[in-house]
Amino acid sequence: MPLHLPRRSVLAATAALPLLPAMAARPARADAHAAAAAMPRARSFSIGSFTVTTLLDGSSPREDPQSIFGMNVSPEEFAEVSEANFIPTDMAQFYFTPVLVEAGEDKILFDTGLGQGGIQTALGEVGLTPEDITHVVITHMHGDHIGGLVQDGAEIFTNAAYVTGQVEYDHWTGAAADTDGGQRVVNEVAPLAERMSFVADGDSPRSGITAVEAFGHTPGHMAYMIEDGGEQILLAADLANHYVWSLAYPDWEVLFDADKEAAAVTRRRILGMLASDRIPMMGYHMPFPAAGFVDTREDGFRWVPVSYQLNG
């Protein structure tokens, strides 16, 4: 379904991104040229009467990407694919992008970022504070998604109700409770359980938002379909962690996927649906603004980022 122009203009960022020194404003030069503005941290789209905004919490480079992506292919194949897509084989740029859905009086935040203050800055660009958030939906419980829930032991989203998948919560507070990740969930997520609702595939936290089972990356990883006024967009979370090395080649193994075979099956199922139905998606780790379309490519897929086709 088509998207529309942002309803809210995005203010220029006034602070450098966490983990992103390379994108900070350049120092003033002797020739009096103005310093470059910092990268914007928010971009809004309309889905029916909903405003859906991607919020760049942070970005960072990572060396040796084949230690993370394409672990089951040869270095030669990894290099060939990378060269064909104009990306280096010795470095990847990671992005961390929660999503805000404004629906009526509800301000629903999907995931909370790294916990380094980026989400507060990004919310500020659209005139909001953490206290304005009415609901926080956790797609899964990796640290880069729950990191912004608590700071120095204090809850950040003090007025919010919480939503997460039942399978995901049970895994991290049960079988995985003694792991490092589980301990973080026990300490930072479990204390919020009294204000938490638990969902399964097909459940709707509110009208226009539907949970979509996307298991594999974690045991209970969930995506969410946003729909209003005949328009749709899928919040895909970590369905694919890179636009080439994961989305385009869905069978390539990803270090962060708990069940690599199940994650590949899930990618093929959901990406195939998006391509067939021409539904746009937002991906947590896609290059900012993290929104685009999925097309088929031989035995895989192709990421088509948002551009001027959304201006109409």
C-alpha cells in the first residue's frame, strides 16, 4: 500500500548520534563554510490516520562482517555478493531504529534502543518525551531492543503500559533466565510485568496493530502489521539484520539468530508475502530511515529503500 508524505516536519538533529562520531557535525573551516548538520533522527510517514515514525537511536561500524553474516558461505561468495552491492567486506554499518506509532490518543513505541539516550533525543525531534509514550511494545528481548527501558535503575517510560510476546517473555524468564541476556530481562523487564500484556500470533494490542509470529531470531520474536484506512506497513524488527547479507540472501546464517534454520524459513515466508503483496516494511537494522519495499531477486530478495515514490 502507498505511503504519504510525513505529516510532521522533522527538525535537524542538535546532537551527534550515540556510537556515531563519524556523523557528527564537522568543525568550522577557515573558509567560513557552515558546518554540516548532524543526521536527522526521525522520519514520519502516514498509514491511514496513523503517523508512523522511525527513530534512529544510534549507529555504529562493525569490523569483519562475515563473522556475523553469511557464516555458511565461502569468503569468495561473500566477497562477490558484497562487490555486486557496492559494500566493503571488512566493515558493516549497524543501525538501531525503534518505531513510534501515533494512533488517536495512543503513542506506541516499538522497542527502546540501546539505552544511551538516543531514543530520548529522537523523540525530542518530534516534540515528545518518554513521559508522553502510552504503550511500549517489545518485539524481542535482545539488549539493543530493551536497553532503553531502564536507566540507573529508574523506569524511563513511566506512563506506559507494556506489550510483548508470551513465548519470548517465558523463554527469557524461564529456560534462559541464567544467561547474561536472561539476567538482564529478569532485572529490567520482569519488574514491569504487572503493567504488561502478553500477545501471540494474530493478537491485536489495539485496533490496527496485529502481532505476526516471526520466530527464529529469538524463540518468540514478533513482527507487527500496522493497518489503517486500507494501508499497511509491517514493522519487521530483526526479521533481517542487513539489507544485503540477510534480506537479499535469506538463507545466509546470521550470528545473532538463535535458531538459524527457523530464522531463514521465517525470512522466506514473510519477505515472500511482502514482495507478493507489495506491502512496505520497516526494519530495525535497515539503513535509516529504515523503511522500504521488498522485491524478488532470483532465489532471494531485493531491498528497495524509500525515495521519491513516497512523495505523492
